[in-house]
Amino acid sequence: HGEFASSLATCKRAPPGLVPPRPASSPAGQVRVVWPTVDQVRNSLEGWTAGYSIPGPAKNVQRDFLAPLMCKYQGELVGKTRAMPHIKTFVRHSGQRVAWALLASHNLSKAAWGSLQKRDTQLMVRSYELGVLLLPSLEERYRRHPHCGFVCAPGPGAGPGGGSSPPGLSSGASEVQGSGSVQGGPGQGQARGTVEFWSMQASKEQQQQDGVCRMYVPLPYELPPVRYSGVADKAWTVDGAHVGMDVLGQTYGVPAQFYGNVEPRE
């Protein structure tokens, strides 16, 4: 896992001060894995059934090197603590400041992330995945683009998304070709300063100050993540022998009915 951790710590061609510095020590010791516990799945919105969306088998989850990295999945600020995840998030942060965030389908595997071969001259990726990378620098470029603020609605206030502008931009609108609308745009008085990403836990006294626009990323867990509490917290495994009933009175492994569908379990 040292190779994977090193790749996450790399910041190529990054302007000084815009991202947290690369750690001087081994980055592997600073990686944290946010993974729901058995009790969190049991008490989730869908009970045991939610655990099937976290398909981590014991042979992959219960590994000695992972134990000290495990952290709880809890995000009360965005109301996600009881909503179990399936899609993955990857974040590099320093305190509450976020350097980048990735929302993606990649598992923690070499098949998804690739492995170096031929004396580190070739990267072999076996399984291609899809994700969305959020970067402050890309947000800054977006705000300078002529179509900044474009929404697929007949006009401001006339449908979902109409009449809203990104934080720090003016709300004036002008029509563009097609049925959409665009709020702001170059030369219309919008902010073009530095953009910073912060977690929802950061202070929100001012979103824009001294030419800096602070944007808040709704991560489904706290920063820094909270570590497991000894033996009381057990990492969820999809093939584990989970006994007892969940918060909905269901037993693990028994066919469950959700949203009108019955899901058979073998």
C-alpha cells in the first residue's frame, strides 16, 4: 500500500500555497481508510440490507496493515451517517482545508488504480473506472469561462437550477444560444479571486475574504476521520456471520423487501 499512498501524496506542478505540502515522512502512515463498522450497518437506514452495497470480504478487509488505518463512517453535518455508501471518495486535506476530492467507482485495488511494471516504466491498469475530480484550480478556470453559471433551464427562477449562481458570482443573467441561461460571465463584475476548498466543519463566518472564495465540500465523514475505538468497532465484511436483528427487525441473510422489491439471498 506504500505505492498507492505515495501516488496520492504527489502534487505535480502545483502553485505554492494552494495545496498542503507533500509530507516529509512516509505518506503511508498518514493514509486513513473510512469504512463502516458492523454496528453502523446494523443501525443504518436500510439495516443489514445496506451492507450488500459494501462488498468487502473478510480476506480483504481484515488485514493487519489495515487495522490501524480504519476510521468510522460518520458525517452528521451532511446527514449521511446512517446512509451507507457504495461509491468511493478520496480526499487529500490539511486540517479542514481540502486540496482535492475525487468521487469515483474505484475500489482499493491494483486492477482499478494500476500497478507499475517493467522497472517502473509502465503502468498497467486492468479495470477502467469513472470518477469526478474536484480541484480549486479547475473551479477558478470555470469562473473565468464565458459560460460560467450556465444552467439547463428556460431562465432564472424558471425551473430546477434557474436563478442560482456559484458562490462569489453576481446574479445578473443574460440569454445565450439555446433554451438555457447563464448567470454572470467575464466582464460582468463576478469574483475572479483564488478559490479554496474546505470541509463542512470549517468556520463559515465569511465565504469570500481578501479575494479568496471559500467553497465547502459536503464530505460524508469528518476531517480528520475518527479512528475505530478498539475492539468495540468491527469493520463491516459482507461475508461475515452477523447475528441478531438490525434496526428494522430483519436478520442478515434472510430475503428482504425494500422499495417494493424482494431481494433473494443465497
